[in-house]
Amino acid sequence: MRSAFNFEPKYRVTMLTTEEWTRGTGTPPVVKGLMCFTNGSRIKEETRAGVYEQSVGRRLSISIGRYATVFQAEIYAILDCAHEIQLHGRPEKHVSIQSDSQVALKALQASKTSLLAHHRSNSAKRR
């Protein structure tokens, strides 16, 4: 398995602690620009990726197959959100993609990713 290296990512992953979320009024910090919320879930025998783009009210629920994992759904939702933003040429300089999946955020935060993981993610998209 070969590895690919991304030395200059065009994004930053920020993970807040429980204390940071709950201190004060309990509301998240102010976010500039476009905000999207993503989620992956499995109900019965179907795995789905969900995206909600707050500023335009766009909601997507995408079936990614019977055998995909929730982790794959979480990653797929984040990638779909980023792809849609890029596809529609949104003018916002700042974009915030909110996810409740710490493992997905940590995977995106890593500077080293395996081509096998990339291939598996692309395979899940085609199902």
C-alpha cells in the first residue's frame, strides 16, 4: 500500500472540548462565512450520509449502500459538502463544516493518508 502526503492542506480541523462547548451560554463560538452540518448514520441495513447547508437551507440525505460503515458515511458527508461548495463556486472565504465524528476529524487532520482508504471512500460513493 503506497502513501500519499499532503504537506499544505487548505483546511484546518478544530476540535473543541466539552468544557469549551458548555461554558458560558452553551452556544458554539461565532463562525464566519458558510456553515454546513454533516452526519453519518446506519438505520436497519442502510448507511446514509447527511448534509445540511445552513445559509441556503440545502438538505441532503444520501444512501451510500448496505455495506458501508458509519465512518465512511461521516467522511462521505464531509467530502460531499466540500465538493458542493466548490462545484457551486460559493464566494465565502471561510467555510465551517460541523461534524460530531471525532474519528473522522482526526482522519482529516492527519497529514498522511493511505491510497487504500481513498480508494475505499471512492468505492462507497459509487454504490
